[in-house]
Amino acid sequence: MVQLTGTMSFNLDPPPGFAGFDEHKPLRIYHRNLPHWRQAGAWYAVTFRLNDALPQSKLQALKRHRQLWELQHPEPRDESLWHQFAREVAAMTERWMDEGYGVCHFRNRELAQIVSETLQFYEDKKCSVPCFTIMPNHVHAVMHPYDGHELEDVLKSVKGWSSRQVNQVL
């Protein structure tokens, strides 16, 4: 058993041209399951997962959590409340995915390589992806869509292409 102690800190310089959220610039907010914030020129930390990375019991727990939250926070809802809720859901989801549920296809180097190559391919075409990590059942990436490309469309392309390639290997 390996035990890690202490605190790790990475003080790396941001990528060239990095621009995080700027409260003074226009912001587009839309809601699906959670609020999505979009801002021209911003960079995003994204996570996407294999379909079975969360068991049905956890998906049901997320649904119940949202129902309870909506009862406790009726309309109209303040955006800061949505933001807090989104952080809670993200933290729960991350913790559950890190438990390694599901088949964890990305433990297979060949399959993980497909995702890596796909992210690198789109780097030249639709977005900047200065860093990413491929976990056994999900992927984390920092992405900056190029002008004329929406984050949702880039992710759709990345996930669509890599899933077709992975499924061909499987």
C-alpha cells in the first residue's frame, strides 16, 4: 500500500494567451442539467466520461439531489445558487468516477491512445488543448475553442470520433 502525505502544488505558468473567466466581459449562460457559462476567449476545464463510469444508483442519487435542491431553492433562482449547486454536483461526480466504476476501457493503453490522438488532432483544427489526463473511465482536459468554434461542438467531435474508433477496436 502506498500512502501519500503532505500537499502538492504545481505553480506552472499558464499557456500562452490563457484567459480565464472575466467578470467584466459578456457572459452567455444556458441551462441543461446544470448551468453552462460561455465567454468569448475563455479557457475551460472539461470532464467527459465513459457511459458506465457512474452506476445507475449514483445517477439516481444525482437526480434526487437535484429534485431536493429545486424544492429548497424555488424559482427565481440566483445564478450564485446555481453555481454552488453545480460545484456540489461536480465534486460528487468526480469522487464517484474516481472510484473506478464500470469497465474502465481506458486502462487499455491502445484505447487511451485513441482519445489522446483525437484530442491532439483537434488541437490543430478547432481548439487548444494544452493539457489533459486520461483516467480509466473518464477524461479531464483544459480546452480553449478557437474563434468560430463552440466548446459543445468541439467536445461532440472529440467524443464522437474517439468513441467510434474505440468501439471498432473493442
